[in-house]
Amino acid sequence: MREQLPGSRTAPVDLEWPSIRDREAPLGAHVGLLVAVSLMALPLAVAVLISFGTRATLTSLSELSLETAARNYHDVLFRYDMGRYMLNSFLMSIVVVAGKLVVSLLAALAIVYYRFPFKNAVFAVVLVTLMLPVPVRIVPLFQLVADLGWANTFFALTIPYLASATTVFLLRQHFLSIPPSLVEAAKLDGVGPLRFLVFVLLPMSKGMLAGVSVIMFIYSWNQYLWPLLIVNDQSMQVSQVGIRLLRGVVESGDVSWPLVMAGSIVTLVPPLFVLIACRKPLLETFGVQ
């Protein structure tokens, strides 16, 4: 907005309105956010308290001790192999993230910058796969993996997750926002598709790739049903199945809930660390500045 000063013909003054971030939120908003955060953190706090005890039902805080907590977490990680399960989940997530990025980048590159028959129909088919629920796909996928002889192998944990319609869609939308002049300049300079991808698209997509990688890492880390079905060797299981195995630990005729809660807490740490480390690119992926 511009305001003309009295007695002046060409002396406009810019009036800058304060942005939403510059405005001070009312006290009620702070109280509401505090209550919401407290309610969401309550289950986590209860899990931490139970993991510090010797039984699930706490009658007083005096039952909690650091010595008991250290014993619970040590037993979970080493005696009941949660450390091995977490390592399997980490390796699985890293391979899935790297593989998905490669496949999705090449697919998005072809859909945006190549001309071929029925290109829009192909992209529509890719999007339709998002509508297929996991139970519909899991039986034929299990049969396919079993026929290939991959059951109970690391291939079965990773290969089925390498194709991602969501990642292809996000990268396609991002590539469409890149100025066409860069593409024309690359063609005039004789830059091939792969060089254009590596030296132009990837540097301009660092934020998007980081945000997508965080989403894919957490998605892979939280897999439960497919590893439970396809892997019979307990030493190859992942962290989410490991939590289920902890429920089989019985003490005094009851489930050892302190061990289960300790396993849940240590399983939460890696994705939480990834979220904190990559918070900014993740918010940029969803358009939050």
C-alpha cells in the first residue's frame, strides 16, 4: 500500500503491514497449545514412567528408580535383542529410502521431461495405486516374493517398498515448478537427461528430497505387518515386530509391561532424531514456511 505525502507528487511511502509471525498471539492461544501438547505427550510420559518401574501398576513414585530403568533398558536392548531388531530396521529404512529416491527421481524425470504415448494415462495409473489398501496387495505380493525365493531374506524386506506413487507425485509437482528456460538452456548446451538430473534438478531439489526422505524413513521404520508375514527368522525381524515379541515376556503370570514400554521408548528415538534433524526441509515439503 502506498500513501502520497502532502505537497509532494512523487514521494510515495510504503506502509508494511505486520505479518502473522510478527503479531503476538493471545494468551488463550498459548494455553490451548500447551493443553494440546500436554495431552499428546501424556501417553509418552506414562510409558517412560512405567519403563522406570518393575510393574505396570504404579502405586507411588517411590517405586521408580534409575537402577531399575537401566536394567530394563539393558535387558531390552541386549537380552531380548531389541538392538538387533533396531539395526535391521535402520538398514531396511536406509536401503528403502535410497532405492525409492532413485526410482522416483527417474520416474518423475520421465513423466515431466519426456514425450511418450499415453504419458498422462501412465501417471494416472501410478496415482491409482494409492487407492489400493495394503490387504489387497499383500496376498499377491507374498505369493510373488515366495515364488522368487526371497522369503526370509533382506530382499523381501526392501524390494517391495522401492516403488512409491506418493514420492513420484511430489517430485513431479516439484519438477513442474522449475522454469522451462533451464530445460531449454540445457538442451542448447547439449546436456543429457541424466546430467540434467544430477547437476540441475538435484541441487534445486535438496529441500524436497530431504523432506521426502524423512517421510520415507519413518514409513519404513514403522513397518509391522509385512515383516511379520514374510520373515520367520527372529534374528532378521524389525523393531516394530520386536515390540510385539516383548509382549511374550511373562513375569509373575503377567506381561512385563515395563520391558514393553522400554522397548517402545528406544524404538521411538531414531525416527524422533531424524524428525528433529530434518524439521526444516520437512516443513518446506508441506509448504509450511
